[in-house]
Amino acid sequence: MQATSTLDSDSVPAELSSRTWRRAFQDFHDGIRQRQLWAHLGWQDIKQRYRRSVIGPLWITIGMGMTAMALGLLYSQLFDQEIAEFLPYLTVGFIVWNFIRDCLTEGTEVFISNEGLMKQLPAPISVHVLRLVWRQTLFFAHNMIVYFVVLAIFRMDISWTVIFAIPAFALLMANGVWVALLFGIVATRFRDIPPVINSLTTLVFFMTPIVWNADILKEKAPELGWRANLADINPLYHYIEIIRDPLTGANQELYHWLIVLGCTIVGWLLALVVMRNYRARVTYWV
């Protein structure tokens, strides 16, 4: 009897097991093919949030514009910075930060919040992740209106290198997918993860050069020593810089791109391992 069971298990093809790389990649393939589904759901999320509102999603732009203006006026005085240089710097940084923060915080609950849909509508779990990233991309597009307004007000000189912001944001979206996938699966199993991440994001915000300039630390290098490089230790700083530099006309540094590419590769490897091992359990954990 034992020999028969062993024989039967050995005869099962590897691709039929739930823990295979083929199943993991097939989930992504099927999720991308269902782009009409997650694109429609992502847009409906925004419409639902601003239902019965007079100006609808434009509240996203207004909220971002008011926040950027208030913080720009305040911190430009605190750090003795020219408002014409500091406000665009802060605006772009804050827009990118919102995308990163929301992919992280909402990513921890991407499967939990879609419990009913996952049980009623059989679909690859990557659909829910792509829906989240698409929704945040739409928010990002709305917030970029504030950037163009600031660009027009201060008549900023932007060179042809602004086109590097396009592949930079594409890379940021790719990171948003693995972040939501990795933390979404882990948080579905361990429900303490979402509040922990929400608490940490506030701390990380103040530790990241968004409302303050990293050059402040470098100028005080003789006094601070190794602490002058604290900004470079923060990975999120590099994610923001690959988009902020071309959009503000600053010189782009290659090491920002290399660090982001390295983090992207490592992040996707971790996400794929988790996807391979626990993809089939997500629907039981929610």
C-alpha cells in the first residue's frame, strides 16, 4: 500500500503541483492578459471614491497642490532655500513618495480588502496587484498636473534629459508590483504586518530627502563624518532621485539607477519565491 502511494506521487507531473515556477509565471501571464479587467476595476476604484463629487478626481490634484504649497513655503524658510528651486524639488519628491507609500501600505491589504472578489471571481492573484498599481498610476498622473503648474509658474529650464523620467517611472511601477505582491501575501498570513508598515512609513518619510535636501548633509560632511551619507543608505532616496532629477533639470547620477536596479532584481526574486510557495494559499488565508 505504501509502495503504491509512493508510486502514484512520483507519477504526478511537476507542473500539476501548486508549488512550481510554472504556476507562478502562469499567474503573471494570465493576469497581464486580463488587463481589461484590472484596468476597469482600477478606474472604478477612483470613480467610486469620488462618487457624487462635483469635480471628482480633481480633488486628488487639489489636495496635492495645497500640501506641496504649504510644505514648500514652510520648509523653504526653515532651511533657507530659494522657493523657486525648493518648491519643484519638494513637489516632485512628494508626488513620487505618495506613489511609493500607497503601493506599500495598500499593498499589504491588497488581498485582504479583495476577499469577497477573490472568492466570487476566480482570477489570478496578480490581477489584484496590477489593479492596485494601475490605480496608483492614475493617482500619479493626476498629481503630475501640480508639477506642470509649478513648472509654468517658475519657468523652470528643463533639458531633453526629462525623457529619462519615463523609464524611471516604468521601473518604479515594476517595483510597485513586487512590493504589493510580496507584502500582500505575507500580510495575508500575518495580519500584524499592515499596522507595522503604516507606522514605519511615517518614520521613513522624515528620514527620506523629500521635504529636505540631501545636499544639506553633504555640506556638513566635516562635522557629521559618516552620518553625512545617511541619505544614500536609504533606498527610497534613490527611487525618488531617478525621477526627480530629470523632472527638475538636475544632473543625473548613475549610482541612483544602479541601486534601484539592484533593489528591483532582489525584490522580484523574493516576490517570485513567495509567489511560488504560497500563491495557492492566499485564497484560504483571506
